[in-house]
Amino acid sequence: MDTAQQEATARARELQRSWYGEPLGALFRRLIDDLGLNQARLAAVLGLSAPMLSQLMSGQRAKIGNPAVVQRVQHLQELAGQVADGSVSAAEAAERMEEIKKSQGGSVLTNAGQTAISSGAPTVKRVVREIQSLLRSVSAAGDIIEAANALASTHPELAEFLKVYGAGRTSDAVAHYESHQN
């Protein structure tokens, strides 16, 4: 890969980080691992061609153009969290992935709320992911960090909240959430 290609890939990954909270390669690899998928199955569930998924993962493409696919990614992230915390079995996850595959997108808040209601009491990880999803639907990670930096001197706790939930890892946000309960 020449320098121009490396720079284009780095730029695409940085755009992905600002749009989706992290590079899509890392996000998709985590979904593959957490849900026991391969790339072809993930592409099928998302409604992408295998080459398109590969281009997004490698940084050859920056953006997911179809909002319904973005919605499916969010649903799979939520499902992966539920599998990880044990609230959804592997068999249930397989059924839910078929439902996600057929979904046409829609309101993030409505769908997330219905999921929480239909599957019982929300877990800490699910609550954290909903907060992250909401923040990330309102603004890109880079903008959230910029806002947090602007608030840091006068409202450090709020700045920390924005950074942790708006641009941080889910595991860090879960730790933050748990440390502020009581």
C-alpha cells in the first residue's frame, strides 16, 4: 500500500470513529466474535455485500450509505451486549438476527425502547449502550469530545460523562455508570 492509500485509509478510519464511535473494522470484528458469525453471515444480516463489508472494515470505504444498515448495526451491538451479559441465549440471538436482517430501520429511540420492554428489566450494559446510542445519534464523537473539552473547566463531571459515553468504550462507560450508582 502506498503512502496516499495509507493516508486515505487512516482518514476513512478517523471519519468512521467520528461517525460510529470507532473504526468499523473493530466494531464489525467485535460483532463477529461476540455473536459467533463470520464475515459473510454478518454481511447478510446487515444487508451488505461481502465486498462492501470488507471495504468498510479495511477503511477503503468510510461511510455506510444506507440508514437501515446503520440501524441494523445498532441492533446487533445491542444484541451482542445482551449475549455477553447472559440475558439472551445463542439460540435467541440467532432468531433475533433473522428479525434484524428483515428490519427496514426506523426510530432508534422507539426500537430501543421496545427492545428493553420486550426483554425484561434493562441491564447496566443495555442502559449504557442506549445512552451511547442516543449521544452518538445526536452528534459525532469528535464533536462530543470538543463539547466536553469546552465544558471541562466549569463542569468537569459533565465533561467526563460526555467523553465516556459519547466517545468512549462501552466497558469504560459501564464502569463509570456503576461507580456513580448508590
